[in-house]
Amino acid sequence: MRRLPTLPATAFVLAATAAAAQNATPARDLFGAAATPAPMNTMAIGGYSAGCLAGGAQLAADGPNWQAMRPARNRAFGHTDTIAFIERLSADAARIAGWPGLLVGDISQPRGGPAAGGHVSHQTGLDVDIWFMPMPDYRLSAAERTNLSAISLLRPGTLEVDPARWDDRLPGLLRIAATDPAVARIFVHPGIKARLCEVAGADSAWLRTIRPWYGHEYHFHVRLACPEGEATCIPQDAIPEGDGCGAELAWWLGPEPWQPADPPTPPAAPLTLADLPPACATVLAAGGAPVVDPPLPRIPPR
């Protein structure tokens, strides 16, 4: 009987070693090394904090009513719905609220996924940070986009908004964003939420979408809902009923959220490719994305 040809045993060893090396490598290193989007149909895959982005679209550095910041971070990529939202918000904010224009921070990496620093989320192309600082009336240079610092809206050392840093046009900007049908929630510092509750008056229903969260005194973080028909996207739980200006906000402004853990909580282990949906491996490999070269195994002589 004629024997069918077989692959050398070394091929199986090399393949297994490559897969093991990729699965052991922090996913932030793998996705951070991908400089371009995956040449696939646009799709948000997984959850906001454990996922990736297929077919990402890049936000233009300059638009009629926006400028993209921190170009060296290469995080101006998002789902096509996110890019459309930014364009829509920038135009509506200028027309309705008199906002001079958006300074757009991080969206996602070209293929989404975990990043080396700055975010836990922003992995599926459905999150975008927008500075509270209005866009200036001139085009920023590359150096300014890299070095210009955002400004906290809080009085230093407090959880309260500094009246000198507050812009009366901000509630209008945030209301436009919060009532956009594509938006799931918007994160702001609890002190900023408190100020919005004060100035909204009877028109407070839109504040349900504005969620208090630490680390958002320099920018507001918009999170879009999973696009219709994209079963690969994992949505977040629904927002509680009400405008969130009562007991929930009082808890955020109390001592408990700001108390350091005792003992300190150890940092979580970085996500690996094995922690993400299986489709993210396809996204990472599409179009020749960088892969980890495993060390060649030592094959004993026969």
C-alpha cells in the first residue's frame, strides 16, 4: 500500500509553538503592533473591554468642526458608526449649541484590541474621548496636538466644578451627544454630572445617559451602542431608570468611591489573545499583521 506524504514533525511543532507564543504574549503588544486596519468588513467584535475591530475607519485629522489630537498614538480609528457620529456631533454642536468645534482624543487602535496604556476599554471602535476644551479658531500644529494639555474642569483638590473653567455651552454639547440615537452612555466625572444636574432644571431626562465615572474631568467619553445586526458585538447592561441625579450620584460624591483599597488591589494580568473572542485572531492576522516570531524549537537528531 502506498503511504500518503505527511508534513514533517517540525512543522507541527513550529505551528504549535507559534500559537502558544502568541497566546502568551499580552494582546496589547500584538494589537499595538498593527499599524493599519484589518482589510475586512467593518465589525465590532466582543465587548468594549475585551474585543477588537475589523475594518476600522480612520477619522480625518481635520474636519469642518473637529481636530484630532495625539496623532502619534495612532488611535484615531473606529467603527464607521463612530466616525459618522463624530462628524454628526461636531456639526450639530456648532449649529445648535454654538460649540466652536471638537478636540477628539482616543478612539481605538487600527484593529482595536487592548492598548499599552491609557484605557481598559476603547477596544471595539465604539468609544471616543472628546475634550471639554473647545477647538481653537486655527489649525493646531503637529507639535501642539502632541503637547497641548487638556484642562480639568474641577477645582484642584476637590470633586467640584471650578466656575472659572466651566463653559456654559457644555450642557448643550453634552445634551446633543446624549440624545443621539447611536449613543449608549457618556462618562463624565461625578462632579461634572452634579453640575449638569444643577443647570438642567426640569429638562433632565437626557441626563440618564450621562454616567458618573472617575478619570473623566478632562474629557467626556462617549460609548456607542452595538450596531444593529452585528451579533459579534457584546452590549453593556442597560442604564438604570431616572436621571441619575439622586442617591446614585450622592454615593459617587461620598467618600466610598475614592477610598483606596486596603490592602491595595493587585493589578490584573494583561489580556492575551486567548482572552478575546476567537475572531480577533483572524482580525490580527488579516492582511499580514505583525505576529510574534517564536523561538525555533530544538529538534533532537534522529
